[in-house]
Amino acid sequence: REILKGYVPLFLDGSKFLAEECSVTSLDTHFELMFQKLSVKWADMESVLAEGKGLFILDGFDEISTEYQERFITLVNRLLVNYDNCRFIISSRVSFKIAVSRAQNFKKILIKPLNSRKHIPEFIKAWFDKTEDQQAKADLMIEKLRSGDYQQIREIARNPVSLRLLCHLFSINQNDFPKKRGDVFKDGIRARIRENQSSISIDIPGIRKILSQDIENILCEIAANFFVEKKIVFHAVEAGHIIKNYFSEYYNVPRNLIDSEAILDAIEHYNGLITRKSTNHFSFSHLTYQEYFVAAHFVQQEKHLDVLDYINESNWKFVIELVSELIGHRQSVEFFESLKAAVDSKVTKEEKLKSFLSSVTLRAESTAKEINRFDQHHLFLVRAWYFVYAIGNNQGRTNVAKTRSRDDFSLPNMMHAISEIGGFTFETHARLYDMYHCTNSDTSVTRLKFCIRQLLEIFPPDNYQNVEILKGWLRQISEEQFRYNNDVAEWWHDSKIRARWRKRVTNLMVTLNIPCLPEVKPEKVNALEDYYRANYLFANCLMRSNLATKHRQTFAKYTLSVTHPFD
């Protein structure tokens, strides 16, 4: 608060701005109109901005339709140039990349989810009335969330939108809520629709009243239609066409007798699931609601496999997860077979990548046996460890590992995969990987010798052959550097020398059956990172699915592997 004291806030909702003023050529015009409505002269505001006392808060970058994003970024860049002495806050979802100019001047901050010990209890107590019986209900809800039966629900309770739904369900469902995330959204949103549905009174010939199922079906159609088109904000006329088509198809009502805008207004007024952004534009009141309705649409239409066409698009991740939760057991096996095939298609056409994945699988099985952890619970963790270390994504190593139950088959986040499991064998192989990646970097001038010395300290004396190889390498480095008058930087920047060391270390890795990626181009490494992220999605879907335990275990066994579960 003290840092921003004395600044005048200028807020801009990106999606609303583009809905209202698509023809505007400067954001100055938008703010001028905004202050006119507040009876504030723009000339007065310009003097404030000239003093650098403006705080521009630009929100909703991820909610801007694709067709407008490039132009909106251009307008924001002009703002950054014209008022470079002011302060700016730009916000979006984590997955959205904000490509503005002068990005190096911004400090990136990630807002953590609600803290389960502090924030969630505070939120729940504030949501319920302050009466004694309501606070007792809040205490009971907090207690339930902490129990082992509601582990999935604890995760989504860290999101304020989901937590609000949970509180609402708990208050109307005899002090209980579902144990699965998909059911929370389904039951919570349906409850919101039902509660005020009877108040919706629209005169449509031949229809006595609009049912709650009608409202849900309409919202599913609207959500899916515009999400596929990458639209978060949609025009009332376009949404109206969907509403008219619905009543025409299901109730055989002539389209000209349907007041679609009145229906949109009623939905906004009575359940708040959509909101008017401007005179002619609407959006869902939260993107999460639109994502739920998109998933529900594909499931209801029995087109759940169609969502796999969007597996490479980050904004579909949550939708795909919800679909995996909403489909029944019978549909789930087919869905996960198709999802597995879609994930593996990222690498199956590349023989080098397939060979690498096979080496990871074999090494993981060998190490799991060596450490006496050859159970399914640990096997995919070991596989993830080798995968991430081999591609060089080992910057997120910590000493904090997730506490897992034996039926937890979720894949670790790539940043934390190498922290999920440890021990002497992994410490040794980690040092080998450090040495291997040194030879692929032109900046690791002194680190190679350091890595070799670390390995000598770890290798047992009876590993005579490899110990002698490492000692010989230290002598070789000293001799080579001597020939360069001990100019270490010049020695290491000799491409031939670095290539020889890369070959030596790679040969040692191959001899020890440690998976690595020699002579693989950066774009192939990027493909493997995408493959890991797709497997991360696959594992998350698996954990929340309605699959029978035996099928879940079968699919989990082949995570991060191109082997098909039912081959």
C-alpha cells in the first residue's frame, strides 16, 4: 500500500475494452471517456500522468479474443512509451504469455493459490453468516476439507471461484459436497441455475416456462461455440442465433418469435453465470464457468473424443481434464486409449526420440530394482527423474518432495520431477548428468573439472575402471589447459576440444546405460518437453477419472512411455 500511495489508478479490462471500442486507435481515448463519466477533465489527468503518478492496471490479457490480441498489444505498447514514467500492472492467467515491449522492465509475480491452513478457513468463515449455527457449519466444512476423503476437493478449494461453489453446495446439501472436482462444478452450477430458474419468465409461444435444463443446454452451446472460435467475449446477436436455433430445433418454435436478448438478460440477472460487457457484448462471469460448460457440451453430445483435437492448445487443458471427469466408466477406457495415442503422437514419428524414451524406460526399471522400489507407485517417478535430467531441465531441484499415497499416479511438475525421489544411486547419476550437460554448454568453463571431482568422491573404490577413467580425465584437462597457457576460457571455447569431451562423456553415459540425447537439436528437446507436459495432463486426467482401479493402474504404468497399455 505504501509503495502505491499517491498514485491514481487507471483500470482497463482488456476484454470489455475490445467489446466496446474496437475502432479506438489509442488507449488515451478510452481513459479520457472513462474520466468524462466521472466528471474529471482529461487535461487534469494528463498533468498527473506527466508527473508519473498514474498506475495503469491492465487486466484480462488472456481473455482477449485471438483476432484482437495483436492490435491490443500494439495499443498497450504505445501506452508504455507515452507514459514510461508511470507504473504498470499487467495481469493474466499463468499460461498466457504477455508479449509487450520493455518486458525486461517488468517484475514477474505469480499469485499463489489460497493457503489451505490460513486463507481457505478465513474465506469459509467469511462466506457463512456470523450467526452461531452458521459459524458451526463453517467449522464443519473446514474439518471435512482436511479429511483424507476429500483430497481432490482440497486442491480446487485453493481457487476462489471453486471455493465459492463448494461453500454454496455445503450450505444446501446437508453439510456435504462431492468428492470429485467435476461433480463440484456440475452440482454447483446446476444448483445456481435451479435456484432462480422459476423467476425467468419469457413469453415464448407454446412453451409454458423455460426449464433449468434449457438454460444449461443453451449455456453449453454458447460456451462451446465461442470457445472453439477462441472467443471469450461474444456478440449478443451471435449468441442470439444459438438461442433461436435451440428453441427452433427442440421446441419447433419459429425463430422470429424468440426474444433471445431477453433470455440472455434473464440468465445474467437470475444466476449471474454470464455478464454483459457492453451494450452488445456478453461473456461468462468467469472463464472457469465457460470451460465447464464447454466440457459438459462435448460430454452431453457424446463428442468427448473431439476435445483431443485441441490437446496442443494450452487453453484447452482444463476442458480436457473436466471431460475426463464427467464421462462415465464405459466411455473412459476408450477416451484414455485415444488420449494416450494423441500424447504419444508427439514423438512416435521420430526414431531418435522413441529410442531415447525406450532407454529411459529400461534405465528406470533397472534402477527401481536396484533400490528395491520396483512397484508401480515409484516406477513412473524414477522414469520422470531420468527423463527430466536427460533433457537438461534440472534447474528446479529442491529438497522438498511431495508426500504421496501409493495410489497417487499424478506426474510431478517438470520443475520438481528431480526432487520427487532420491538416494545414493540418483545422487551419482545426477553428478553424471551435470558433467554431461557441461560439455553441451559453452559457458561451463570450470564446471567440468568440478563435476569430475565430485564423481570421484561419490564413486566407490571398487569401481576401479571408472575411477581410473575420471582420474585420467583430470590429468588430460590439466595438460590441455597448460597448452593454452592455462587460459581456461580460450581452452573451452575451442570447438574441437569441447566436441572431444562431449564424445568422451557421452561414451561413459552409454557404457553405464544412463539415458542421454547426443547430437539432438534444440527443437527436438522442445518436442520432448511438450511430450512431458502432455503426459502431465494425461496423468492428471487419469487421477480424476471414473476408470476402474485396475484400468487406472494399467494406464499409469505406461506414463512417459510410447508403449500402448493394451498392446
